[in-house]
Amino acid sequence: MSKKKILIFDDDAIILEVVSIIFEDAGYEVKISDTSHDIIEKVAAFQPNVILMDNWIPNIGGVEATKLLKSHNDFKSIPVIYVTANNDISALAKEAQADDFIAKPFNLEDLEEKVDQYCK
């Protein structure tokens, strides 16, 4: 069985490192990015099973990056979980057309469960 792949977009190096370690230890193949302007190229190259998207990612931001992905026929079915510290995360996730969301700071077990849901 091939490894499930997760692509993480976040501008916080500590979050990228911790979340990468957690998911690699759980058997995932992980790629990270601290910018989102080239989301289509990164998704095309990696072909992730699920994407974690921060709202405050540099260049075009999480909402625009997610919308761009969801408007692309080849990639619109890849689940995007919006991960941000905004109070209005539900509205932002809906605007971005994300499949789900989890608020920062998050419990790592909750994040793992949410990702597992979309990687079945």
C-alpha cells in the first residue's frame, strides 16, 4: 500500500516542523510550503491526498490559493482542510471553498483524526 500524501501550506516554521513530524511518524509522506502562489504547480508535482491550508500564507493567501485549486478541474476533488487562528474560520473556510477546517491552536490528535477522515 502506498503512503498517503499530505501537503501543508503554512508560514509558521514551527507548525510546519511539528506537524510534519507528527504525520511522518503516522506513516504519511509530507511536503511543506511557506508560500501559496504556486499551489497548482506544487499540487501537480506531489499529488497529495489532502491539503492543510493556513489563512495567512504569504503571496496570495489561503482563501485565494484554495479557490484557485478548487477551480482547477484536475485538483478540485482534493480535500482542503483550512487551518487558522481567525475567529471567523468557518466563514473563511466557506469563502475559500475548503472541505473542512480546524482552529489554531489545535490539538494534534484532533488534526490527525480530521486528516484521517479525508484520507480513507
